[in-house]
Amino acid sequence: MNNKTSSGADIQDWRPEDAQFWQSTGSRIAYRNLWISVPALLCGFAVWGMWGIITVQMLNLGFPFTQAELFTLTAISGIAGATMRIPASFLIRLAGGRNTIFLTTSMLLAPAIGTGIVLQHPEWPLWAFQLMALWSGVGGGNFASSMSNISTFFPKRLQGTALGLNAGLGNFGVTTMQIVIPVVMTLPLLGAFGGESMTLVKDSGWILGKIAAGTPTWIQNAGFAWVLSLIPLGALCWFGMNNLKTVSPNTGNPLVAFLKITYLYTLAFVPTIFMLWLYLPKPTGLGLLSMWVAIPLDIILALTVMRLAAFGEMKDGVKKQFAIFRNKHTWSLTALYIVTFGSFIGFSMALPLAITVIFGFQHVPDANGVMQHTLKNPNAPSALTYAWIGPFVGAAVRPLGGWISDKVGGSIVTQVITVIMAAASVAVGWVMMQAYASATPEQYFTMFLGLFMVLFFASGIGNGSTFRTIGVIFDRAQAGPVLGWTSAVAAYGAFIAPVLIGEQIKAGTPQLAFYGFAVFYALCLVLNWWFYLRKGAEIRNP
């Protein structure tokens, strides 16, 4: 046996389908890489999603930005993360698993530290905060490279389990972030190095309840806290993970591999920045595009840049990736993955601020009968106490969705959860409409939160079922690129949901956002039935 099989960073001989090799050598190495990958991916999700919580506390601390401007911060990190997933699916083959996971995990230090710095300066312009939100998108991109990497280590019979653990536990990064950030903001975590505290203008909260106005708060710790885990994690990735030379034969030395990763990630930032400049309102951008034009433009630009700027073996990889677009099932499953993962990540991003804006204020008419939404609600529930529950539920049931789908079929599970999500969206919209017209909106909060839990539960089950369907419909060569593509497009839910909900709240009609989601779910219900469930379907996948 080649001694490089089981020792050293680069493994030359890798045969996971060989039972004897797997038992004697492969299993130990594969699971070691998986258990390092999980916390690295978890931190990626946490840094990507942290603006959903940070914006709530910026509102509570009286930062000089409107609610609509705060929703854009969450949306910017969302769209950056989605776009980063497009090149991220190429990274393992080009640069190696260990090199990629080490560098992309270490890259998270920049937005973590940068966010901690800008949050100490409420007087700084909006674009400084938007830049940090954009940079946080690196964490969203890491999902595609992480999943691609873990899939190369395991035999086919264990792929579902390994990918389910990596994705499911990685998704807990959203919940972890929503619990950790409110706690660390109450502490002088880094002492004199961490900067001064600010004073809460409005009541805030954490997992155990309310934090009263007037309490000192270190909002900068929302960024700085991740440095404490990212530094040891980076070391763990470097010394504990491996590059499989059977998968990535031409990585070059680590410096060359790092340059490839940086180059590809930079390619994703360029179209995103250009699109945001056209989309965002003045003074940051030109405000020329609607969201529905901006997102397709961003995807087309990202793919075009990848095609034009690719060179060497990267060019062949891009060409193979583009072959999936000729298959209609790529498009149908992309829509279905938007229903599931797009909803999960979008609602995770938007929920904290939506709770704060809808239930944190009394909604009363002025002397002219015009509804006002500025009077503080003394009985408001704290978003930071409750928002983590939804992503926790969605992540926890994801493996269950895959397991049920293995038993009864992926498409039938997707069909059932889509019906549930359509009905729950209509109900959430109705409850939001009642709350946004009430002087005592808190009376609707229990119903609101319960219905959101239904949405998160269904989307989590659906994440597992859609994943399973892709594995059934596509062969191994195409399943990887299709997973990368669908996960990238679905991640735009992290942009769509905050923008749509924010716009409709501003217009005084929050229910319309959820009625719109319900219509989309209903259309996907028909799509799923037509392609995979009806009698005579080309691929019946009950």
C-alpha cells in the first residue's frame, strides 16, 4: 500500500468502493475529514446569516438607518452567498479539498473582524455596512465546495448519510449564530480590545428572555466572536484534512491552489457588485433595476464571467457544468429546491427583523386616520428570544426528510410539504395583516410563530426529499454539478425573502409577500406532479 494513502496531506491512492481498503484505511480518513468539515461549514452559515440578527440590534441601538435600509444589509449578504456558490462547486477539483476548506474557512476572518469594526461606528455611511454584508457572502458560498468535497471521500452506499450529516449539521450554523450573537453582545468579550459598549434604546433579548432598554451592549461582538472559533478551525482544517489526488490531480503547491480559489471567488464578486450597484437605491447605487431583473442578471453575469475568464483545465470543468442546462430536469428541480432550501434560508434571514418591525411597534392611526408604525410596543416579544427556533427546526428535520424519502419516494414527500407550505404561507400573511393593523400586535404573535414553525418544518423535510430526488434522476457525473447549481439558485431566497418582506412591510401590506410565496408554491406543486408523479410521467419518482 502506498504510504501516502494514510499519511500526509495529499492522498494518492483512494478507493472508497473497495471494501477492504475502506475498512482498513478509508473509513477513518473519510470520517475525520467529515467531522472537521461540519464545524467549518457551520461557521460559514453563521457568518453568512449573521446580518439577520445584527440588523435587529442596530434597530434596537438606534443606528441612523431606515428599516428598509436594514433589510438591504440582510439581502446583500444573501445574494453574495448565493452567487459565490456558482464558482465554489469547481474549487475541489481545481484546488483540492484540504486547500479549499482551509482557505475558504480562513477567509471568514475578514468579514468577521471587519463587521466588528464597522459596528463600533454608527456614524459611518451605509455603504461601509453594505460592504461587510457583501463580504459575509463567502460563508454562503462554502456550502457548495464543502458538499462537493465530502462526496468524494465516501462510497456510494454512504453518500446520503455523509452528505446529510454535513448539510444538516452545517445548517445548524444559522441557529448557532442566532443563539450565540445575542449572548456575546451582552458581554465585554474581548475586554479593552473589543471596544466600548453602546446603550440599548429599545428593549432587546436573548434566548432566555428580554433585555431592557438602557442595558450596555457590545454589538461589535456579533463579528468578533467568530474569530475565537475560526482561528483554531483553520488550523484543524490545515493539519487534519486531506487533498485526494485521484479527484484533484493538478492542484499545484498550496500557494497556487490558494490563487485559483481567490481568482474564482473574485470572479463571483465582480458581477454581484455590478448588479447591486444597478439595483440598490441611491446613494449606494443607481436604483435602476427591480429585484426580478437583478437576480437573473446576476446569475447570467456570473456564468458569463466564469465562461469567459476560465482557462486551462478550469475551461473544461465549466464546459461540463454548462451541459446540465440542456436537461429540463435541472430546471424543474431548481424550482423545487427554491421551495425548500430557498424558503429555509430566506425566512431564516428575514424572520428576526420581521418580528421586530411588526410586533415591536403599536400600529395606530393618527389624527387624519393614516396608520402609523413608530410608537414602541411595551409588550413586544423579543426577536432575539424566538427567531432561532425556526432555523433549528428546519435543520433538525432535514435528515428525517431524506430518510422518509428513501422509504416512500422523494417526489411524493416534496408534493405533501409543498401543499403544507402553500397553506401555511396564506395563514402567515393573514396573521401579519391583522398584527400590522393592531395597537396590540403581540396578541397575534403565538399564532404567527407557530405558523412559521410549520413553514420551517416543511421546508426542512423538503430539503431532504429534493436532495434525494436529484440523486435518483441524475447519474453521478451530473448529480454533483446539478446539486451545486440548484443550491446556488435556491440560496437567492436569502435575497428575495428579506427584500420582498421588507418592501411589503414598508408599503403597509406585509401579507402580500406571503400570498406571493403561496402562489409560487402552488405553481411548483403542479410542476412536481407533472414531471414526477402523474401517470405517464417521463421519470416517475413516487
